[in-house]
Amino acid sequence: MHASAHPDFEPRESCARCRRPASVCYCRHLTSLDTKTRVVLLQHPRERDMAIGTARMASLCLPNSELHIGIDWSASKDLDRALSDPSRPAALLYPGDAQVPATDVFSAPPKGPVTLVVIDGTWSLARKVVRANPRLQALPRFAFTPTAPSEYRIRREPHETYVSTIEALAYVLGALEGDPARFLPMLTPFRAMVDTQLRCAETMHGARVRHKKPAIVGPRVPLVFRERPDDLVCVVGEANAWPYRSAERGDGHPDELVQWVGYRPRTGETFDAIARPRYPLAPSTPRHIRLREDELMAGGTLEDLHEAWRAFVKDTDVVCSWGRYATRIFAASGGYLPKTRMDLRQVGRQLLKGKVGTIEGFLQQIAATPSPDLARGRAGLRAAQIHAVARHYVDVAKVVAR
């Protein structure tokens, strides 16, 4: 997959270290803590782009750690290497069950250093990762009971004893290395991030976000973002479009779909297909959509695109777009779209109670950082931006519902 950025696009300044916007960078709060324990973080792809995730933050605090992204670790050389150090036998930080009981690290810490394997993701995602990987299932397990409730006030945990990844590591490393106080500074950047995120949410939505809300999120944040985050699919459509007053448009050359991109945050899957133009190519089209003419002319048929997309999309998906142009032109081309569709720009208008402007400007207002481009051309950039907006709505829905 090729990703490119337009030379005229100027993203806001971001920190290369924590990858957050400079205005909400937490790096000044980071501390470096040497450990005898080797920490291996296995991050679910859905967590990779979470602005409020803590795995990267933890890895920045721990020089003797490594962070990997994926779901299937059956043939991972990184995991092979991590599990092959006899001086630091591997154990999984995960609750025990009938087949694999867990050792409580507070009451029975190991006598020597270990390699601690940590799954980063929601509890439902972590369970799926463990179930999908017999190698992880077979590892001895460490478990613990937090000494205090989670301070993760911007993300709702399914149980009061559940904590974020960085909180879990601060507690467990303190127990493994016999010095609980030494690892508490890991929580300083975490607390700073939480406080900053709450301030941003309060600025946009008022102080009400700090109080518990009923199950219905309300008209300003559609309930689907809290109840069905795993079903979201971000889409972008690009068209071969002649200017409205051009002679060619008057001769019957309507806007026609030439690229369709979809991104499923839950799995990290990306759909990217180009359909060869059927009408003469407008001179401005390659420049606007940031694809070369030869790339467009080498595309498949529109029917091929529709067929491939139908194999990718599910009837239960929630299609998210910025505005309605993309979904309208896709439907007009004969493509299939699920019943549930969300116009993220309209949701933004509801949140701000007014105009939202461009997607770039809206991302600045909500302090959200897009991931790298997700596909070729401008559509890849747009897909990353739409994903960042959708991710923000999911986070806001969780906060407002608390």
C-alpha cells in the first residue's frame, strides 16, 4: 500500500516522541526507569491510534521494554525472541482460569527477573488476542489486585478493579522488583494526559462531562459511538469531476467514482481500490486526488471495485464519512452500503452547535492527531483524518455517559 501526503497540506505540529499534538504533549512528564524485568507490550491494532492509550507512554518510561502491534503472534519472530531468554522466563500479565491459574505478584513474586508479556487493549480485545494465540495461552500467568481504583477517568472500565496498561505496569513492576514507590512516577504523564483530555472535553462540551450521565448519550453524540465502536468503518470516495461550468460536464460527464477507501479501526484492515475512469479524465482530477494519471488508468473496472468492497463490508457495519458526498457518489455508482451511516461533519456541528469548517480545523479544535495515511493519495490522508474524528466521538461518548 502506498501512502502519500499533499505538498500543500500543513499538519499541525506534533511531538515525534509521544506522537501527540504539541499542545497536549506529555513528554515533559515522562521519567526513565531501568528494570530487571523485560517488558513486552503486544498492542491490539485498534489501540494503536487511540489518542488516550497508555502503552506507548509506558514504553517511553521503560528502556527495557518493546512495543509490538498485531493480533496473530503464532509466527512472530519478535515474540520468539522475547520468549527465548532463559535468564528471564516469560510470563503473561493476565488473570488465571481453570486451565492456567495465575500467581499473585503481590503475595508470591518470582525470585528472579522475568520477561513480562502484556496485552494492550480493552478487556474484550485482550481476551480475543489470548484466545487466538495458543503460545500466549500456554504461558504462566501473573495477576494482581489494584491497591486503588483506576484514575483513567476518560475511559470507562467494565469493572472497578480494572486499570489502564500503564497503571497495571506501575503496580506490577513495583511488586516484581520489590520497590513499589520507585515506579509511581510512571503515573505522572498518565495523570497529566487525563487532566488535559478532560479539560479539552470540558472546553467543547461544558462541565457536564465530569458528571455521570444516563445510558442515552443524547442528541449531540449519537449513541452508536458508545454502543457499536467495533462496527465503525471509515470511508472516503474520490471522483473524476469536471468543473460545473465546463463544456464536458454539459456534454454528460457527471462525477464518477474512481477511488474508494475503507478503514476498519477494530482490526486495522484497509480497503483501497481504484476504478478506471469511464469518461475522459478531467485535467484537475489527478492533482486534486493526488494520484497520477497512469495510476488511475491502470485501475480495474467499477464492477470489480464493487465486488471487492462487498466482500470487505458487513451488513452490520456503521459507515462513517465526512459529509455525504462520498457515500452519495458511491451509492450512485451502484455500490452497496450498509443501512447505518454517520456523517461525522454533521455530528461535529451538533457538538459545536455551529459550523465546523474543514476537517483539518476540526481536528485542531478537538486536539486529535490522525495516524499516518491509510491508503494511496488524498483518500489515504482523509481516511486517517476521519478515523481520528470517529475515535474522538467514541471517547466523548464514553466520557459523557459516565
